[in-house]
Amino acid sequence: MQKKIIEVKNLTKNYGSVQAVKGISFDVYEGEIFGLLGPNGAGKSTTLEIIETLKDKTSGEVWVDGYSLDKNPNEIKQIIGVQLQLSGYYPGLTLAELLDLFAGLYNKKIDKKKILEEVKLADKAKAKYKELSGGQQQRFSLATTLINNPKIIFLDEPTTGLDPQARRNLWDLIKQIRLSGTTVIITTHYMDEAEELCDRVAIIDSGKIQSVATPDELIDNLVATGFERTKEVKKATLEDVFIHLTGKSLRED
Ligand code: ADP
């Protein structure tokens, strides 16, 4: 039996009269990539931000690596890596300066070169954040989650707005981070991303969990109900064509 690193029980969140999260429960196992999937407004970010200790819950219980969110939020902060919204970085600072800033906040000594190498930005240490492409900004943002040597990282829609090459590149990095033993929780509304990356997913709609399982199980369950796609399934997608014609290598550097 795998160790549960996050346990969420009957979590609710109200914003005034809006019930954004309506009593959801799920577990995340150590070392997995766990996806929260759902349409806009489903409650994914709210759920994530509560677990990250950034937002207060209305009711329910959350444990992270055995620490209670109510009793030990500071211990939780020390073992997680959280992405800022991209607008949260000082655009005029260089990547090296931003890493120093983060290291200071975490009170950690860091190897900037190694961290930038991990996300393929070694040659950009002296570049300003605002000079980076969208893909590079996302990779840098991923790097900042690693500064704290976290057990768990939280990624909120990390590939929104990226082109297919940059998305695949980010997927590879996320898989690499997981290989080093880090647990990853990711929100997305891209189903191909969830299929590619996630060991298990929770599908959330209107503040409720509809299902939690592996992507394969979810698909098999649907097929078992007699569901058939109305359109003939081809052996390739338009995205496959795009990658085939334009290559896998990044264009941004
Ligand atoms: P998702 O991440 O799935 O798009 P959110 O967690 O951002 O969903 O939002 C869930 C619901 O809560 C939405 O109806 C949203 O409008 C509402 N909401 C989110 N943040 C706030 C807030 N600070 N104040 C009021 N309503 C909010």
C-alpha cells in the first residue's frame, strides 16, 4: 500500500454566498502525479490554494505528510513548492537575482547554476524575466518550486498558453521531477496533458468530485457503459501532424 502524502476530507469553501467547494474528499499518494481536472470555475485553484495554506477553508480536514492544516500550517509550508502566478515575478530582475530573492525568502543556500540547468535555462541566468518566452517563463516558474527541496509541488495550469513544443518540453521536466521522488499535484483543463502526465486524476465539476481513478480506468469505465465516439478515431491527431511537420525541438531560445 502506497503512503498517503495528502488527505482531504469533506473540504468546503464558501465565498460569501457562493459555494465554490462543496465537500470534496481525495487522497494523493507519495511519488505520484495527481491531476485535478475540471472546467473553469470548478473549484480546482481554490482547493489547491487551501492545501497550500494560502487560503482559509470553510470546513473539512486536510493533512499533508501527516501534518494537520489547522495545527501545523508552518510545517506544511516547509515541505511544499508553490508556483507564483506568472505576473508575480519582478519583470526587470534577472533569473539569478530572482533566485537569490527566493532563496532569501526560504532562508536556503542554493546552487543557482544547478537549478537553472534542471529546467534548461543555464544560459539565461543574466536574462531578465520579462525577456523570456512563455515557455521559458513557465520553466523558470517550475524551477522556483524546487528551491525549497520540497516533497510535494503544486502546479496550477502550468502549460496554459504554450505552443505544442513548449508543452511537451514542460511535460518532460515534470516527469523528471517526479522521477526524483517529488509528488506532483497539477490542475489542468487539457485532457491530453492529464492522459500523458497523471497517474491518477480527480474530475471536479461545480465544486464536487465526480470521479477519482487512473486515466485508463476512467476511459474503460466509460466504454463499459456502451459509450462510443461518434467520430471515427484516427491513428494520429492534428497535434501529431503539427509536431511531425515542425519538429520537437524548442524554438524559443
Ligand atoms: P477553477 O480553478 O476550477 O477555475 P476556482 O477555484 O478559481 O475554479 O473558482 C471556483 C468558484 O469560486 C468560481 O465560481 C469562482 O468564480 C469563485 N471564486 C474564486 N475565487 C473567488 C474569490 N476570491 N471571491 C469570490 N468568488 C471566488
